[in-house]
Amino acid sequence: MTKIVMAIAAVCLSISLHAQDLPDTQIKDVNSGKKIPFNETIAKGRVTVVSFWATWCVPCKKEIKNISLQLPAWKKDVDFDYITVSIDEARAEGLVRTYAISQGWTFPYFIDANSDLKRSLSFQSVPYTMIIDKNGKVAFSHTGYEEGGEAEVIAKVKELVAAK
């Protein structure tokens, strides 16, 4: 019975999240040091994949590495944006920057040092991936990572980019 209640709650949360506008919660651009509302990091009229991660999260780093390795090929097929948001504490900002540089990230990366964005989006753990549609709405999200799971992400991106 408890599993059924939890499943229903998860579906309801997912439905409510997918219906909401993106929050204007402030996050920090790790490169510029400037704070920016999350909803302003998403370009209007474009599909955007957002990977939430942490420096201590091995599956997060594996997912982002696999996505970043495939990103050039994917971008030849479909035009979309990709960003990451670390949920590390403010004191780990240097670690976030160092890690991103060491991995050769060419996409934007941010930090949600106080977990304000994480709370406003109502997710509990990382890795957490969202796909934002052209209308600025959450069209897909999932928690966790399994090797090869990025194939589901790119399939959804292609579907959303093709939608009128």
C-alpha cells in the first residue's frame, strides 16, 4: 500500500512540476560570478537540457561526461541548449569551476549554493535531469542515471525540437 501511495505522489509531483512556469530563483554563473534568475538561463523558443549535479556525486559526473562526449554529434542532428547546475554548497564553488575546466566543459554551468532552486523545483536528489520545451515549460524530468540513459534524453530533445 505504501508503494502505491508513493507512486501516486510521485506522479502528482511530476504532473505539477511539468505544468509550472520556471522559477526566477537566483543561481550563480560560476564563470562570471554573477547571479541570474534560473528562468533567464533558458533561451526562449529553444529546447534546453538541464543537468543538476554535485562534485561528490559519481553518477552525476558520469552522466554529464557521457552527454558532453556525445554533444557534438547530437548538435549536428538537432539544435538545442545544454546547461548544468551544481547543488554544491557555496564553499565548493572553486571545486565546481576546477572540475568543469578539467573536463573541458564548453557549455554554461551554474551553482545553486543554497539549494533554493532545488527546493523551488521540488526534487530531492541528484543526478536530476530536466528538459525544457520551446515554451519554457518542463517537458520531461528524471532522477538518477544508468549508463546509456542519455539516449532517452536525446530522443525526447529531438521530439521537442521537431514539435511546432
